[in-house]
Amino acid sequence: MRKVLLTGSSGRIGQAFFAAFQEQYKFVLTDLKEPKHPVSGPHRFEQSDLADVGVADSLCQGADAVVHLAGVPDPDARFDEVLPANVLATTYLIEAARKAKVDRFVFASSAQTIEGYPVDRQIVPGMAVAPANLYGVSKCYGEALCSLYSTRHGMSCVSLRIGAFEPADGPPLETKRDLSAWLSHRDATHLIDRAIQAEINGSFIAHGISNNRFKRLDLTETCKVLGYAPQDDAFSTFPIPLV
């Protein structure tokens, strides 16, 4: 079993990925918060603050892959909130992964990196980033950091621009824009697994949404490079709103 360090493991995506793949990987889970459910078997949980210098070093030892989901996910977050959680933590973690010779670094970026574009414009590979808030800026930084470590140190990195991660049985999404950016639980866990497994040299930015009828982010390159095969469509799952 490949050993995966999963940060932000007590968050919504972290819990979903662990639940779906705990038989396929040996996990080291870490978060500021204790997990809701006991962690047993080959897995272990370590409570940590990745914004503290040196904390990530021991966590990365022996890991085959790092899946970095930890961070402040709030588009309205202030700079003093995103600086430690999204900037410092990511910087210290990728450096620890480099020193530990981790094979794959998977970074949870966000569709907020391109939120400044008009909502009716589809985002295709190669378009410049256009964040509309400081949270998006912090995710642009993480993507750039992955590119730097790939170029300078030869690391294999995948940045996932995650869209609107919401349960299919939850409240209906409020706008067509939200539908176009939806990422289902099933597709999210599959996407992360492919980001770990796909053969990639260098740094790659993947688009993290489901197979929605209209896609805010084009999936052609993501499906080709990662072998991603999303199954769900927001426009079939939720009532279509008027706006």
C-alpha cells in the first residue's frame, strides 16, 4: 500500500477521500481538529499546525504522496487568516516533501484562482489567473510554488482547481454558475486518486469539477492527462435555478 500524507483530513473533502480510499492507501492524517471518527488499522492521525516551522518534516517521512487539502477555504478571508494557513503552511509542507523525496505532491487549489473572469466564460488551460479575493490569491501562490519546485527541484506536482464541492442530496445550488462549477463527492475522490496515480513529470494544473452540461472549467486536458472520468452532472442532479 502506498503511504499518503493527507492534510486537512478532518475537512469535508479530506473525510470523503479517506472514507473512499482507506482500503487502497495507508494514510497519515493530519489536521488542526481531531477527526470525527476513530482512526485505526494501518492509518494514524497526528494533530498539527502546518504553519509552524518544522512540523511538516516528520509527517512527510516515508510518504509516497502528499495530498495537501488543509487551509482556510473562505473567499472572504482576510490576509492575516490566509497568510499562515494557506501561504506559510503550503511553503513549509512542499519543502518538507522535497527533503523527504516524496514522489507526488497534490495541492488543493481552487476555482477562485480564476473567479475574476465573467461567469459565462469557460476557463481553458493556459489562461492567466484572475483571482477575485485574497483566498484566490493564496491559491495562485500555491500553484506557483508547485511550478517552482517542479522547475528547480524536479518534483512532480498536481494542482487541483476545485470547484463547488457540495453533496448531491444537499440544498439545491442557487445559480447556474454554481451548477457549472459543481464537483460531486464521487468525482472529487476519483480526481484526487488520479492526481496521485497518473504518470506526470513536472507540474500540472487540473480542473476539478464534475461532468456538468456547461462546464465553468474545461475538462479536456484534465481527463487526458490524469485519466479523470467524472460521472456526475449538476444540471441533472439539482433543479435548474432561474439565475
